[in-house]
Amino acid sequence: MTALSVIGIGSPHAADQLGWQVIDMLRQNPAIQDLGSTRLSLHRCDRPGLSLLEYLKGVECAILVDAVEGGTAGRHVRLTREQLVVDPARLSSHAAGVAEALALGDSLQLLPSRLVLHGMEIGSAGIDFIPAETNLRQLAGAIAAEVAHCCQEPDNLKNAPGTVTKTNTQ
Amino acid sequence: MTDSGDRTIRVPVLARVEGEGALDLIIRGDRIEQLQLRIFEPPRLFEKLLEGRPYTDVPDIVARICGICPVAYQMSAVHAIEQVFQLNPGPWVREMRRLMYCGEWIESHALHVHLLALPDFLGADNVIELAERYPDEVRRGLHLQGLGNRLLRLVGGRSVHPVSTCIGGLSHAPTPAEIAALLDEFRQALPMAEALLAWTASLDLPDEQQDFTSVALRHPDEYPMNEGRLVSSAGLDIPIQAYQDHFREYQVPHSTALQSSLDGQPYLVGPLARINLNLDRLPQDLQQQVAACGITFPSRNMFHSLTARAIEVVYAMGEAIRIMAAYQLPDSSRVDVTPRAGIGFGCTEAPRGILWHTYELDADGQVQAATIVPPTSQNQARIEDDLRNSLTAYGLHRSDDELRKHGETVIRNYDPCISCSTHFLKIKVGRE
């Protein structure tokens, strides 16, 4: 298991693809390629539900990438572990999403100590939102910078600011 | 104790069941006057959607009916269509389809046992609360579920709505190295599944004996998944194409899902029915584990469905190990297909019970008509019967909240998928 994992969460459907698209961009990034698969793993994860915990097993630092419902379409958001782990209002096998998986993972002490989510708000367009290429590249760039920062000093991710960072890009 | 008179309870959102449904209950004195399991999911019209489509589209379309048991829909469909085409894809494909079904049973059963059912029996509101008290057991369950998903990803291309299944075989064959790596993990995890079986059997489950008819597939020499004759605990033994001679789908005013009867009576499909009818088809060593677990099968206690699922997790783990240990890369992962006109039937064992399909195709292999009978709709009438018996035995004098909780436990025990046919549970109790 690698120390650092970037996990693009999504599906083949419209806006839900953006987590995968960012992973594809990162795979083309020479700086990311230089890190090699032993230090960094990149995953395209298809609606994992609770299986998300399988991807987090043994990882020291994890960066999740996903579309975020609501907000301003195209805006970049960065959420820390403390902001991600909340009590889910409901839980079913058909509807276990990222929040539910992380709440269960926290309860079972399965989460990496360093965990952030980089997302893009999709506004009111919902699943029909099509992210602009420039927004995707900015999101991929922010993640690449965080990966580089983390690789320089693993505690950097842990010590990142705890507030939501939002960059309005569209 | 509740006051007499009319009372209405509404619970707007309830967790741990799938789809939109409700339970209406009218109690008069010490008896249930009316009990209706209401399913108000809108019709999804998949059967009409298939009409006019080429046979090649069918496995991918029917997989979308359910995110938890897509393999079941694909398997019933490909078997029915291959029957029309008089096509036998050979032993390699047969084993790979069985391997995919093992993955689906493991992930679906592990999810239901830990996420939906166990909180009821261990006094927790949800799996997160359960995880605080039983962390090792929940971790074990998640690991097993994860293995099932990984098996689906390896053979099916992805765990949700797999894409490799096609008429005539699979579009892709895993490499021996990929299989070997997963085989090693399955061997390591088999004792976990066996421990799950022993643990579920040791739990203090409600002791309620009921009369019901079990229905499942039965195969001459293996535990049924993709093939077999339809049998029942009441003596039915028919080929799958005779299904409509004995089973009847009918509409009730309170449900958008059709209910089913066998010779006019409700019946049970699913893990407990399968175990009740196929215990002797389990491998000898697993039969010994079942005999030692403290529960006698066939069982008339519906709550033993929990242990039946755990038995099937052990079985599917062992079966997957057997198939993966013998795995060889084929020259081709599929055989050539020549379409023909005709009517074909497929019936396979989804995690929740028998899933029956029939298709009428034209000479080009285009779908002219399709009928799909999912397991949850087949269990609806049985669930209503169970609720009448179980709530009466539990005590109708109890509070509305107690009745609601017990009713939910009874319903969840069936692992109903209302999206395949029901999110519970709004309950309305009228007392007269």
C-alpha cells in the first residue's frame, strides 16, 4: 500500500465523471509520474459506497476528488477530515455515499489520519453540469500541489488549515 | 399499552431498507383487521424499454434494474437468450458466470447482514452505532463485502453494473496472475466467513415458528445459482419454462409492484428457502459446520434468514476458491452467436431469491416481448403473512412504536429491494 492515495470518485454519468477526469489529468502530469506507483497511487473509483474504506486501508494520506452538490457551479472546495466526518442522517446499502462511508470508517478507526477532499461544486445544474476544461485543470493543479507539498513533508497535509477553502473559478 | 380508538403514526424517513414503501395496519381489539404492505415506487417499465432492442443491449440494460444484484439480472437474461439461440457457451463461461454470482452473493449478503439486519437484533439504530460496540465484527463484514466487490470488478469489469457479461460468454478474461492474487486473499478470508456463520447462529434471535412454502432452484449435483428445476417444500418440481403454469402475478390496489402466488398461496424465496431446499447440496464440510451451529435446517423461523445468508457467504467463498484455483486462461472468452427467433426462459438465484425472465426474440435477435419477475415482488405476499403472524405473536397490545419497530425488523429480514420492486417504513396504525 502506498503512503499517499488520490481517489477520484464518480461514475460514467455527466458531472459525476469529474473525479475520474481529474485522475486522468494527474496521470498525464510529469511531476506526478515522477513520484512512481510506490509512493503515490491514483484510483478511479466507481460509486464505491462503503467499499471506499477498502481504498483507504493502510494509506497514510488520502485525497478524495468528487463533485459536490449545490454551491456555485465550478467553484473549487477543499474539505478537511473534520469537516468530512459527520453523522449521516440515514444509511442504506443502496444509498451509502462518501459521508456515510467516512462516518463508518471513523467509527472503526479505519481512516487515514490525513484525509482531505478536493471537490468542485456543481450548483443547481445537478448531474447535467459540464465542468469547463479550465476548471478541471485548476482542480487537478491544486491537487498536484497538495501532493507535492505532502511528499515534501508528510505532516503538511495533516497540518493544513482546517477551514473550507473555496476558489471561485467559473 | 396504548389507548383504544383510532390512532395514526407517521414516520417520514426510515433507514436500512431500499425503496419507497409503507405499512398500513388496522387493529380491532386483539386481532389485525387489515394489513397492507404498500409499495408506491413508480413503475420502471424496463420490460417495455427492452422491446425493439437488439439482444446485445439486454445484459447492460437489465443490469441497471439494481445496483446490488445486477449480476442476477444479467445471468437470467443471458441464459434465456442463449436458450432461444440454442447456444452453449461451454464450461469456462459456465464457471466464470458462477464465479461472478459468488461475488454478488458475498457483497450483497455481507452488506445486508451487517448494515441492515444486525442492528435490529443487537439493539443498535444503525451500523455506525453497531460498529462502536462490535468493531471487529463490522470490520470483518466490510472486508468480506469488499472481497465480493473486488471479485465482481475482476471478472465483471466493475462492481456496480458490471460490463463484461454478454450473450455467448464474457467480453474479457482475467489474467491468471490477477486471479491468483485474489485467490490468495479469499483463502485467507475463508475463516472470517466461517466465524461469521458461527456468530450469527449464536445470537439470541426471536423464536417464531411459521408455516410457509419455500421455493428455490434445485440442481442435480450443486448448490443452485444459474441452473436447476423449480422446486418447493410443498412438492413442486417443474422446469423453469413451466413457471407461469403454477405461479401467478397479480395486482393489488395498495402496491405498484405485482404480487405473486404459487397455486394461489404466498411463498418464500431467498436464502432461507434455498437452504431449506438445498442443504444436501452444500459441500460436506459446510454441512458439518451448519449441523454444529445449533440451528436445525430446514427451519420455519424466518429470522434464521440471517444465518442462512452467513451460510451462503461461506459457500460462495469456498466455491470462488474452487473455481479460481482451477482457473486457466481460455483461447476465447466467448463463443460466436447466431441469432434465431423464439421464446427463451431464464431463472437464476439472485441474493434475494429466484429471478425469472422470459424473452421473445425475432430472427434478428430483436426483443419482441420481455417479462421479468424479481424476488422481492414474489416475497411481498409472504411478508404480509409474516407480519400478521409475527405482530400478533409479539402482542398487539404493545405501543405503536413497539409495533412499528417489530414490523420493520420483520420486513428488513427479507432484505427487500423495493427499487427492484420497496425505502421503508411509514406505518399507519388504525385502532378500533
